[in-house]
Amino acid sequence: MSAFRRMAGFVLILLTGAVTLAALRIDSERNFALAKQRYLENSQAGSRATAKTVEDALRSIYENVRTLTYLPSVQNLDRHGTNLGDEGRATIQQIYNNLASNVSISEVYFLPLDFDPDRFDPVTGKLEEPILQFDQLIVNARARADADDRKPRKLDNQSLQRPAEEVETYEYHELAKQLAWLKANYPDSSGIDGLNVPIIGTKELITCDNTDFIHSGNDADRSGFILSVPVFAADGTLRGSVSAIMLTSALRKLLPSSDYVIVNSDYGFESDQHRLSTALAADTKSFTAPDSKLIYSEVIPLSLNDPRSAWRLWAGFPNSRFESDVDVQSVKQFELAGYAAIAVVTLLALACWYAIARSMSMQAEAAETLERRVEERTAEIQHLATHDILTGLPNRGLLAETMDDALRSLRDGEKLAVHCIDLDRFKPVNDTLGHPVGDELLVAVAKRLRQQAGETAMVARVGGDEFIVIQLLFDSDAQAGGLASRAIHALSAEFVIQGHKIGIGASVGIAVFPDDGDSSEILIRNADLALYKAKMEGRGTCRSFEPGMDARLQERRLLEAELALAVAQDQFVLHYQPLHDAKTSKLTGFEALVRWNHPRLGLLPPGEFIQLAEETGVIEGLGEWIMRQACADAASWPQPVKIAVNLSPAQFKQQGLPLQVASALATSNLLPSRLELEITESVLLAHNEHTIQTLHGLRDLGVSIAMDDFGTGYSSLSYLRSFPFDRIKIDRSFVSLMCESSESRAIVKAVAELGSTLGMTTTAEGVETQDQYLLVRENGCTDVQGWLFGRPMPASQLHVLFEQHAALTA
């Protein structure tokens, strides 16, 4: 294994590890996002539940305080509350107990309309107090008296009035302020709508509940605020108010943690003074502003029947709590474990690859086999790819798919043109300058076609020098002709490839949708017919499809159908053209040439149907018939006259060609040495293992192998090196020019000398004149073939040549 491949393996493993790490990171981020979403959802659900708890508690306070204003015992209270009675006291006690147990209402007051905390009561001789107050301080007063022996107190457990020394006058001043506000805004009940009784609150203040302070010194429960509700007489006049003190510590107990704050910006209240360093804004912006330290924050309005103010619950959870969440910790631990696992697996993979690479580098033969398989697989992938490897243009498959999509997307009135483009003088470039130059030329042609096509057309390469352009027509059919003219003009301009100035050209055939077809297959076929007409009319031109052009296609289809029956109906005959020794003019053999005795068209030469037979697969049966018939005819000829049979490239695709030849020899009893098989260079173009094996299999039968049409292919000399041929047949194109061209004479002489050096006989084809015969003989050819010595004739006429041969022999 090469160092490059080893390094590529290491890089691939590292890339795979990196991709896996990236995938793990992406998955972890997704899981983290899901964990965060669940946390936020749970946080929101918890906040909603807390808000419901606080809302229910506050609603209970509102409803119970309002209920007190409607009690008959409260409605009938006189100036000093002496007519309350046991039943009234019990009712008030029940409501108070409900408030105290649920929300820890500290105290409940009943104020007369003319309550003034700065005025002395003439009855009691002390500063005025509410006419009725009720709380646990009546009981707690005993504890305070026990703690301070310097101030003995007399307690009345049966009275609803607190001792004078327990009065907190600053609370009463707040009560008086609220009562004054109610006098000014609600002097009678006419402003009350149903049960929508107004409640007025104060800012947070220090209450007089010292229970915990007496025992522990902690005054956390001394903070609270006062709510007041108006009390109206039966005639609708304001009689006074009912007030209650709600402890801040009681509200805090409703909250599950310090992450919640109860807010009433209208009353200037919040349940945690330490959370807010400044006074609350009316719109609570200080709670909703983004905070990088909070993972979740929300202000939840509480639905209460309070016409003067709005209660809200603020929830804010710190990032630290989110980071310690179980789901988040699980995601992080899984991510870290994944990183560790990937690192271990990657290291193991690198170690394994190193061991494998080292082992494979010591096995050269196995490496070559693997490389060959990789190359074969790569060739298959390239063959199935959607783009031409050489030019980068779409291939035939992608072209058809694109055309089908384009045709389906066209709207009424829109057209599409198909241009079939064929290069006019491309083959000589390959023959004279070689394939590398030809390939670069094709790349340059593709570039020029793309430039001329623009953005509204697509260029595809569908064959060696064949291109197809599909073009959307926006204005008229004239656009198609314009593009074709530009393409012909661009391709007619000179190319400079590897220092060679090359002039080619192009012919174009056009078919337009929907006039000339409604599918990609029909449009391409009709454009190809138009191209055929353009090439027949002189090349370098453009022709559009016409309905009459389809006649040739129909004739071809008919000929295909007739050709399929021709072998079965024995419509073929063999004609034989003689081969002579160049020096002695003696008859040495015959070349078998097939003719189709067509019942409708007469006797057709092979050029009219062989290619069609190869394309349709008929060549397999026809080739076998030619081999058997030629061997059978040659068996009756005098020895050592040989028979030469042409093999089509398509026959080499058959697995059993050597067996087929052996069977023909055995059936006819023809000596293998009298059979010569002629092949063209196109058979060796693929130069694959199967072709070489087949040639060696034929050689093992004892037959000789000849290369036909030598000099017209791509790299003939390399083929002579790849397989030891017995004969070289020089193409007639060189022989026909020997009398006029010294170059042709030099080529013929060089080939003859090459054949002599390699131990091969050389046959000059197409000898038609005596001068040509003399020249090929003088330049070293060993055999000649052509009309000068005889045209192809049926087997029944060969006896004349045999008689002449016998006479010459005698």
C-alpha cells in the first residue's frame, strides 16, 4: 500500500471521528435545548401553580374581609361596640380564625365614621381606639406580661378590646387615613356595583405583632400592610370601615422559594424588600427586563376583584439552578462519555488501520488486485454518473431527465428547442494528433457551446463528438435558429490545442416542442433526423425537422424487422474475393464477404446491414452462419487455398466464440491452418482481458489471425505489440494513393517492412490497377487483393479460378 493511501486512511478515520464528534455535539445541543425547554415548561407550570395558590389566598382575604362588612352584628355596632353580643362575637371569631389559619391575618379592626386616634375618648379617658379589634395578641399579651415583670398588665380574655398599653397609635393613624379616603370617595353605597366593594391598602408598615420578637428577637413577622373596606348603614350612608393587617411573612409562606415575589405596585408592596432595591414601577418593567443571570423570569397577573390595584406574582430562576438540574447534568455526562468513547474508538481505528496498512503493504499482489477492483468499481460509478467526465457536461441520462422535467413545467404557448450538434472534422484530429489532443478539443468545444447557450439553455454531451442543447424559446422559433447559427460560427473558428491550430466545424439539427414532438425521445430523434439531413447537404449547416424526414427512420425500422427474419429464412449468401501472392500472382485464398439477398431491395452489400445487425443483435446468428458456410465451402477447395472470415466486434462479446469456430471446423472437416480470422482495430479498442483471452483461444485452435484495415485506427502499432498477429492487411485508402502520393508509398513500405520484421505477412487491399500492383510488390507486400485480380463472386463461379490455379501449378 502506498504512503498516500495510508495517509488517506488516517485522514479518513480522523475525519470520521471529527464528524462523529460534530454529530454528538449537535445531538447534545439538541438534548440540551430539549432539557432547557422541559425546564422552562416545568418552571412555567410551577409558577402557574404558585400563582394559583397566592391568588386563592388573597381572594380568601378579600372575600372574608368584605363578608365582615355585611354581618348584622357589625351593621348594628354602636359607638363603643357594647351591643356585639356572644353570637356576633362568635361569628367574628370564626371569620378571623379562617383568615388567621389560611393567610395569617394579624389583626382585624372595626372603625367608626368619626374615628380620630389623636382625640381622647370621654368615656375611657384615653386616646381613641377602634371600637372593636380582634387578634391573637389578646392571648399573646400574657406571654409579654410574663417576660416583662416591670410592667404588670391586667388582661381580659373575654373582651374584644385590647389593653390601652398595647395600642400602636401609628397603625391607627394609617387606619384614619384610609377611612378619610373612603369618606371622600365613597360617602354612600350608591357608588358600589353589586359586590365590587372597593378595598384600599397602605404601603408596607411595621405591625404590632411581637409574638416571635418577644421570644427570639426576630422581627421578621412585624411587617405587613392594612386593607380597609367601607361599612354602609341600611340607608346607604357610610358608617365606618373594617380593616385587616396582612403580614408579609404570611404571604412569603405561600411561596415555595425565594425565587418568587408577590407584587402590588399600586399599593407599593412587595413580599421581599431585599429583592427590589428601588420602588416598584407601575408597569413592573423591573421584573420583565432581561437578566443574564436568570434562566427564566415571568410576571403573572393575579385575577382578583380589586378595582384600585393589581396583584402580580414575579418568578425568576437563576442559571445556577438550571445548571444543577438532573436532566442537564445527564446531558452533560452523556456528552462527556460520548467524547471519551469516540476518542477511544478513533484511536483504536487508527491503530487497526496502521496494522492493516503495514500488512497490506507487504502483499504487492493483493494490493494490485484490490487496486484493479477499485478501478473497475470507479469505472462503473463513472459510467452511471450523470455528467460526462471529460467535459463536465450533463450526459444522456441527465439530459433526458431534465428535458422531461422541462416539458412538464412548460405552460401553454411556451416552446422548447432541441439542437443535435455533430462535429464535422473531429475524427481526423484523433487519427493524426492523438486522443489527448482530441479530448482537449472536446473540452474547448463544450466551453464554447456553454458560452453560446447562455442561461436559458442546457448543453449535454451524448457521444464522442455529439452534443445536444435544449433551449427555452421565449419570443419565437427564430431564437432556435439564432442559437444554432451562433454555435456553428463559434465552432468554425480556429482552435489552438497544445500548439496545434485545428479547424473543425459543426452541423446542427433542430426539433421544436410541441410542433415536432411531445416527448424527449421523439424530439431528440427528430432533431437527429434533421442533423442527418444537414450533414448530407454539405455539413456546417443547420436544418430544422420536417415530417418527411421520418421516412428514413421508418425504412430503418422496417429493415430491422426484415433483418430479424433474414437469418431464419436463409436470405444470406457468401461471395468470395481472391487473394494472390504478390510475387508469383498465384491464388492463395479467398475472403468471405456476406450479401443479403433481400426479397424487396435485391442483393445488398454488407455496408447496408452489418452495422444494423450489430445494433440489433442479429450479428450473433448471422456470424455463426457465415463461419459455418465459409468453412463448408472452403473444405471442397484444393489445398492449400485458405478462407478468410471477418469477425465483428460484437461477436467478441460472446463467451463461446472459440467453441463456435471449433464447431464450424469440426463440422466441415476443414483444417484449422486453412482458416484465417480477420478483425479490425475496433475489436481491440477496449483492450480488456476478455478480448485478449478470446484471441488466444482462437489462436490455440490452430487458425491464423489477421488485422484488417491497418492504418485507419487510433494506435495500430500498440495493437501489434499487444497480440502476435499472423497477417497485416493494409487499408485500401493508402494503396489507392500510391501512384500519386509518395507519402502513401512510404507508409505502405514501412508497414511491409514492419510486418517482415515481426514475422507477419502483409496484404495490400484495394489493388485495382497494374501500376498499383507493381508498386505494392516493389515495396515489400507479400499478398494482394483487389478488383485487378477479381471481384467478389459466388462459390459456384470459383471453379474458373481453381482451374487457372491448377494450370499455373502444373
